[in-house]
Amino acid sequence: MKWSPHFILPALLCSASSFAYGEAVTDKTEASPAIEKITVEASPTANTLPVGTFDSPVSNLEYDPRVDLQSRNMAEAQADVTIRGGIFENTGFRVGSATLLDPQSGHYFAEIPIAPQMLTGPYILTGADNALNGANSSVGTVSFGWKPISTGGSVSVGTGTNDFNLQSLHAAVSMPLEGAKDWKLGFEGEISHSQSDGTIDNGDHDFTRASGRVQLAGADSQTDLFFGSQDKFFGWPNLYTPFGVNETEELETRLLMLNHKQSYAQDSNFEVSAYYRTHDDHYIYSRENPSAFEAFHKSEVKSLALSGHHAQSDVFAVNYSAQFIDDSIESTTLENNFTSRKYYKLSVLPEYKMALEDNKQLTFRLGAAFDDTNRDDSELSLIGDITLNTQNSKGFERTFYLSYAEASQVAGYTAIGGSDSGGLFRSNYTLERETTKSLELGLLVDEQTWQLNSAIFYRKDDNLTDWTFNFDSSSARFANPVDINTTGIEFLATKHFETTEIVASYTYLHKSENYGAADIDASFYALNFPDHRLTLGAVWNPTDILQFRIDNEWRKQHENALRGSDDDALFTHLTLKITPPMLKNLFITLAADNLWGESFEEIPGTPGRGEQYTLSATYSW
């Protein structure tokens, strides 16, 4: 099959319970090898770059049909990424084999100081693949891999409304090692900065990121040593509280990571990841009166992770994953002496493949995962799926699958380690380990010029930690456990024409909840979900000089007593790329986000973002 370089197709992964977006998938640790991988560059959205700042690993996820990104200010400022109606702390972010944990709060999981040019993905892992590879993320994982380094680079500058300005520089070089056949040494670095007054009053930002890595790559292995640093300041009214106050946050994130991937024998590989992460947070409740309330947090995380796929024969293989995490926090608001924890995760998922007639293959996977910490009860979880794949010589592929997966996680320190009697953010010392059970049935179809990904699922969450609100209380939010049953339907279709690519999706969610308490008036997260959601994206190339990219999202949000805006919303992200033929390697971009000035509150009680228009120029080599 031949696809255009920017063809926006969701690649069908080996495991039907996860979709791969971004670079072509070549690492079988991301999913099982039951289905032959489609080697295309793919994306479920038309646009890949943000409008209001430099790009980050979460950029444009708000238009991804498998992800519901609930932002404060903008996605790159503070992004709560939810999957299939979960909440932000149910979603993990994985680089290599390791999940990047923040012990204070899942609000900071997406603080990843890595330039997206260095990463493949994102791969959205759900069901059995999340239970296998995720850590302390019971619903889904956004997973990234390390790209091979290629010589090249780019420099970008931008300006726009709201006094926006942008500067970004990326450069990489890869060279063969003398006297070492098939070995290459690579160096890559990036620095980016953006600043603006914000799309609404008191919504300003000032971001800087610097990242670099060294890579040693051979025919069967790749080793990466990475260090990244990211400093962010941003403000927003009602950032975390619904009291009409202009809040600010200042974040400093540092990440040191060593990653090694190794292929061996026939259809076998493993990946080892180790990282050290620090995250500093300075939160001010009122920028006009900083002394009213401010909080300082400094978290530290060390982790070692391993994942792999070992093929014992053509029909039997074992998928496995393990991770150890050691974290600690220094905080001015935690009172429960709950400031450190050790996490252990081990999962094993054997698989058996059976060849059937008429180019059909049946794959069985059945295994388990074990989770434990030094502070919480342990949990043993069952994982399994059945996949029937059919292919023919004309490029047709069809996959049916049935998946059952259990997963568990523990609450963050803000939920369990602060005051349980007062203050802005009230903790709950009785919170127990959260458990999730999910059942999923899906159909994936791949033809020469179109694809369909569809699924129906049911998930049961017990003791899910949610943040709730009571109109009679002086606290902004309470940590409360809730039992929730979620039913969902997903359809994602893509179509390729001669000069146009189109991607469209529809999702439906229904929830039934039981908090076991009567003093809850609204939920910030667990009940903040769309009943119905539609996305429509397109890439149109009318000439070699012009390219149009558009993403649209319409949603009907579940009613919430805290939301001050309408429950309906329509967002549009439009980009025009101009490549002047007389200026080699230069392109100019005109972009608009929130084209219709939608004021929808993505977080109930928190104002939505405004319109942003930018003009940028990029020179590449």
C-alpha cells in the first residue's frame, strides 16, 4: 500500500485494544504481534502543531477522538488528559518502558520536557495493553518511544494576537562510527520559548524548554541518554477553584532518562528504561494578594522499568512488563506524613497464535498483573483477549477482538496526604486502592483507501478518587471515592482521496455513579465527560504551494451544576501552510485556534480559552 507522507490514518496495532498514532510502529513491546503492522505515518488529527505556544507531547490531543483533553489556559499549560471517560489520574504517560509518575497530583503527569521531534507516538493504550504496560494508570496510557536520530534541523519564529511570540531551534546529527559496522552515534538538541498575554484577561504565559540526548544505534539496538528542563509560568482565573480569583502557577520540571532497546533471535525484543525526575510547583491562589494562600511542592521520582516480547516459537510467545518507582515530596500543605512511597508492578501476558484457513489467524492472550506499594494493599489483576485477524493479497485486513482487563492504582498525595478538615483542597485519609474492570468488543477494518476502527466497552471502577464540590463549603474541592460504571461506543473512520485526507469519529459515553454521600453537589472530573462527541479533520493539498489543515470537535457535555457555560461546544483549529517555491526549505504558517470564539468551560467553573491567531515561519535543513 502507498500512502502520502502526511496521511492521517490511525495505524492498526497488533493488539486491537490500542491504537498507534504518529510514527510507524516497529516496537512490539507497544502491543502484541498478533496482527502485521502497517508501516505508515499516521495521526487521528489533521494538525500536529499547537497555535498558542511551541509543540509538546500533548499538543493537539484535544482533537484526538480517543482522548478527552481538559485544559486550563491551553493544553500545553495545564492538561488533564482523560481516556474513555476516566479522569486525569487514570491516564499514565509512558516513555520507553517507564511510566512518568508525579506523586503530588495527576495534573502534572503531562509535564514532559522532551521535544516531540525526539519521540514516536503517541500510542493510546487501553484494555489489555494498558493493563500490561501501564503503571498506576487504571484506564489508559499515552505511550511514546524514542526515534532514531537523523541529521537535520529547523528554526522557527512566530508572532500573533495577544502579544504572542515564539522562538524554537532544533538540530540533530547522526554519524557512522569508524571501524564499527552498522553503528551510528547521534546528537540532538532543542530549545524553545513562547510568551503571550493570554487569550483572556489574566491568562498570560511564559514557557521555556531545553532538551538534548545522545544516541548509540546499531542494527539490533538503540541506546538513548536524555536530559530535559522545562520552566513554565501561567495564570488563569479559577485555575483550580471556582471562587472568581485570578490564580497563577509556576512549574519547573527536570528529567534525566537512560533507555535501551534490543532485538534478538526471531521476533523477540526488550526495552529497559531508567529515569530521575524532579518537579517543583509554586501555586498562588490570588495574584493580586499572594499572601492569602500559596503552596510549594517539590517532588522527586526514581524509576527502573523493563518490558519485552519473547517468542518461544512461531506460535507461542510471552509479553512482559515490570516497573519499580520510588517517590518523595516536600510540601507546605501536606499534613498526614504521607510524603514517600514505593511502587511495584509486574505483568506477564503469554500468547498463543493459531493459523486458520483463508488467511486467518487466531490469537489468545491470557495473563495477570501484580501491583503493590509499601503503603497500600496489593492487587492481582487478570488480563486476556482473543483476536481474529483476516488478510488477503489485495490489501484488505479485518480484525475482531474481545478483551477483558483488570487494573488498579493508588491515589496521589494531594488526595490522601493533606488536611481532611479544611483548606482549599481537602484530602481524604480513608481512600483505598482503586480497581478497574473493563470488557471490550471491537472491529477494525483496513482497505486500500479507507479504515474503520470501532469498539463498544463497559468499565467498572471501584473506589475511584474524584474531586467534588459542595456549594455550602468554603473548601474548593474534596477528595471522595466513587463507584462508577461506564458504557461507551467509539467509531473512527478515515478516507484517502487524491489530494485530500479525511478523518471522522463519534463517541458515546454513559455513566452511573454511587458516591455513598449526600453532600456532593458537583464533580470536577469523574462526571465531567461528553455524552456525545464528534470530530472531523481534513488535510487538503490543492497545489504544491498551499496546504490546508482543519480539525473540528463538537461535544454535548454531561450536565454539571458548576459549569457556567453551555453544555454544547464547537472548536475549530485551522492552518494554512505556504511553501514559496523560490525559497527552498522555508514555509510560512497562518493558524487559528478556537475559530468561533467558543467559551465552553472544559473544567466546570474554570473559564474556557479564547481565540488565538498566529503567523510563523520555519526554515529546515
